Amino acid sequence: MATFFKKEVKKSHLELTKLRIAKKRAEKALYRARAMQEDLKATVEQITAARDAVAGCDVCKGCASRQFILVECGHVSCYGCLRNWFNTSLREQIDDSTIIPEYLRRRPVNAETLRELHDGGYLDVVLYDCPVCEEPVRMKPTEVNKLSAFFEVANDVLGQPKNRVVNDPHLSDPVLWKDLFHDEIQYV
């Protein structure tokens, strides 16, 4: 009987040794998994910061999935910021003009008003500038399309940015800038 107990103790001791080795391996694996989790978390934070920096509007600093570049200076902004800036600038020019009739001054600035101002000889030149550096803007802003696929994937994986710019309803219009840029008007 003593031999039986010695064998059982030896067998138990061997199983205990195996369990201790398995425990150490599991602890090492857990440590590696936690380290990988921390590395992954840091990588996600870096990618999120990079996405937010690249997608950031130079004016409001919000993240815009559809960005527009001012060709003259290279600044990138969301549609809403550029639209508000140019609309305010155009409204100031209309309000400051002494030759524009009152009925045109009161009308909202839209493509029809802009065409009427030009066709009536009231507005031959419009002065727009960059909201960031004040460089004169002579061309319609151009949409930056190269990164839109990246932003879609990044937003699907990382979630929407905290400071996301809400898309402007005008973005569905096929001729985005028609109420601010008229083909026959000079922009200086």
C-alpha cells in the first residue's frame, strides 16, 4: 500500500509540475497579449490622430470627409467653412457697392442673383481670399478626392471622429459653387 501511495504522490507531483509549467506559459502568453493589446491601442490612437490631422479643416479644425482645396495657396477646408467665408465676402461687396439697386441688395445671394448682378453690369469683379492666409482666390475650390476612400475605411474601423463636420446639404448639388462663382465674372 505504501508503494501505491508513493506512486500516487510521485504522479501528483509530476502533474503539479506540469500544471506549474502550464501556468507560467499561460502567464507569459497573457503578458504578451496585454503588451500586444497596448501596442494595438497605441497604433489605433496614432492612426486616429493621423486621420484627424489629414481630414482636418484648416478653418474650423473639424474632420471633413469631403474636403476642398484652394488651388492658389493649398489650404484645405470643409465645404461649409469655405461657403460661409465666400458668401460673407460676396455679401460685404454687395452691401458696400453704391451702384447695386436696393432690390438686388436685399435678395439672398444665389446663382440667379449672381448672374443678374453680372448681367446688369453691377458686379464684374469679385474679390475672394483664403480664410486662412488671405491669398486671393481666383478659381473655384477643388474637391480633394484622393483620400475619401481612406476616410471611409478609417471611419468604419475607428468610428466617426469626435469633431466631425456635418455635411452641408449643398454638397448634393452637382454644381457646388454656382451661387458664389459665375463663369463670366473675374475673380481677383
